[in-house]
Amino acid sequence: MFYEMYLEDYNGDLIDVPVKINNLVNQFNDEPNILSDISEWELVRRFFIIDTKSGIGSPGGYLKGDLPEIVRFAKDITLKVELDTNYEYNEMIFPPYIEINYQEKRTNDILGETQTGKLADITFKSEYFMDTTGFWSLAKTIFIVLMVIFTIIVLLKVVV
């Protein structure tokens, strides 16, 4: 089953939330989503939690009820929300996005006798962040001004 996530804004409009699959391999055998440049990412709209259909290797195996050879599942899901620091748009957010890391396990490991194949550590996180460069430049300026004032006061005390 595929899912799509939407965000309802203050007008009641639905905004689709893009999905970044971190371990995506495209048709050129590249991994564009590991790059730090957002413009290079390949985002999608739909995602799945668990996939047992594409792991069936034999033709017509799904209709015959064959077990999949591989089961794929979402190991890590992160909802990322960034605050817009533009003062014109007070307390607004950029469109959020979802990051997903998929993992796969062999069906023999899951159905076998070992406990390591049956268990998987799955995580879901929400991350809220904002650009803090404006804050740090202001803090640096205030620190420099205070140091200059402190130096002037110390020099005046020494002279007096």
C-alpha cells in the first residue's frame, strides 16, 4: 500500500509533502539524495511502510501465492520542518518533507530460527529546525561591542 502525506494550511488547502528516499538509486545508478545540494535531490510523493510484493522473484508468483524472497521496509522515517526566519512571514514554516531510509531482509532470515532476522530497529522522528546564522552574527556583534566597552572601562580605571 502506498501513502501520500498532505499538510493542511490555514486556508484549508492541502499541500503535498515531498518524500526524500535517502538510499534511492536512479536509472543512471546514481544516489542523488545523499548530496547536500537540495536542487540535486530526486523527491517523490508516495511512499510505503512495508513491501512484500516486489520481492517475489518468480513470474506470476503473486497470483500463485509465492512468498517473497526479500521484504523491504522503512527503517527510519523523519519528518523535517524548518522555520522561515524571514520577519515578513512571522512564525511561518517552509514546506516540510519526509526522509526515509529503506532496508531489506531475506524472507529466510525472517522465517528462520534465528532471532536476529526477525527483529528490526525501526525509528520515527520529527525534527524542527531553523537557520541560526542571523542569531550568531548578532551575538558576535554584541560580544564585540561589550568587549570594546569593557576595554574602555579598564583603561579609564588604569588611568584614574
